[in-house]
Amino acid sequence: MTVAYRDRASVLIWAVLIGLVAERLFILPAALLIGNVLGSEVTLPLTGGTVLGLLLIGMVISGTDAVVRAHPRSQTGELRYRWAFCGLPSAMILVALLLLPLAPSVLYWATGLALTGASLGLAMTGIYHTADPFATGYRRARLGLNALTYAIALIIFLVVYQTRVRSILSATEVMVLSGLLALELLRGSERPLRLVALYAGIAGLILGEATWALNYWRLTSLTGGLLLLVLFYDVVGLAQHAIQGRMTRRVLFEFVLISVATLALIWQFAS
């Protein structure tokens, strides 16, 4: 089964990389979508890259499903909700689609492309080995996925503040991507996936609203990104304890203490 999952992951990674290369090489006609949101006019460019991006996301979801289906638990019918494994890979592709066009040179773009492929490979490996919480190596794979998820979250938050786009767009981006990343972190709780998805959606909504509020402050990209990362850590951590029924005063006190100490460090060194 291991060979099957590696073959499927390899096909997925190369297909995604070819798609990202095509996004840079081929420029298709663009159109503008103009609408009114909350009394403010919003203009969204609809380009060939947008269409290709949607195809890549669909490809990643399908490829992740194929990797998970290679697991013995999936073949015995124990993994019924394979969609829960698609949060992190989907967020990674969205990040690549946002960042790669901003690369200042071909060297930076090629480096970003290579990192995308490597990160996607690590994610597929981690996803496969966390399909069974009782398997050997589960804890190591889970820790690796957690680290990768928080790293992607930090990149997202930093980019949002660096680009300085309007709140209706930046908050929506953060909301969607945070929800996908929260889904990856919370699925390890082994609780009903409807409950996990609900908490992940709430986490994304909180991060989106926080982004909207922080956009009114004059913060550097580093400060804003780190503040959102701390909030993301707190929201997801508290959600994990709530889902597992372990929410106590001690847990709340620990999160408050860690958050205060972290915010003090951010204020001291990042402001």
C-alpha cells in the first residue's frame, strides 16, 4: 500500500508543479468582475490564472483523496470522510497561487516552486501516516503536519499585511485559509467530523474578523502577521480542548499566560 500512496502523491505533485509553471508561461485574456459589497465597490480580476487556480485546487482535492484511499483503513471503509484531509493541501496551493506571481525574479519563482513541491510532498506523507491514529509513526507525522500548518499560516498572515489589499478581500482570504488550516489541526482530535468542521469554520470566521479589525491599525507586516498567528494558535488550541471536553480554568489560564508573554515579545521586538 505504501508504494501505491507514493505513486499517487508523486503524480499529484508533478501535475501541480506543471500547472503552476503553465500559470507563469501562458497569459490568457482577463475580465473584470465589478460588484458592490457592503456599500463599497469591489473589482475582481478574472484571469486565466484564476481559472487555472480553481482547476489546481480541484486537482489537489482529488489527488489527496486518492492518497488517502490508498490507506488500508480507507479500503476497509473506516475512513468515510476523506474530505477532511484536503484542508492543508488546498491551503498550500492557494498560498502558492498568491505568492508565486509576486516573485521579483525567476530565481525566486523557481525557489518558491521547488518549496511548494517539497512541502506538498511532506504534507501527503504526513496525511497518509495520520490516517490511522494507532499506527506506528502517527505522533511524529502529526507533529510534522502541525509544524507545517502553522508555518503556512504565518506565511499567509505576513503576505496579507505585506500586500495591503482591501479588507473585504484580505479578511476573506484569511477566513478561508484559516478555516482550511484549522480543519487540518482539528481533525486529529478523532471527534465527529461535523463538529470538527463547525469549529474550523468558527476559527476561520474569527480570524477573518480579526483581520478586518487589524487593518484599521498602522501595523507592520511582521507585527500584524504575528498577532494573527497568536490568535490562530489560541483559537485552534481552545477549540481542540473544547472538542475533547477538556476545557478547564487551568487550560484557559495557560493560554492567557502564553498569549500575554508572546504579545509582550511581539511588542518588544516586532513593533
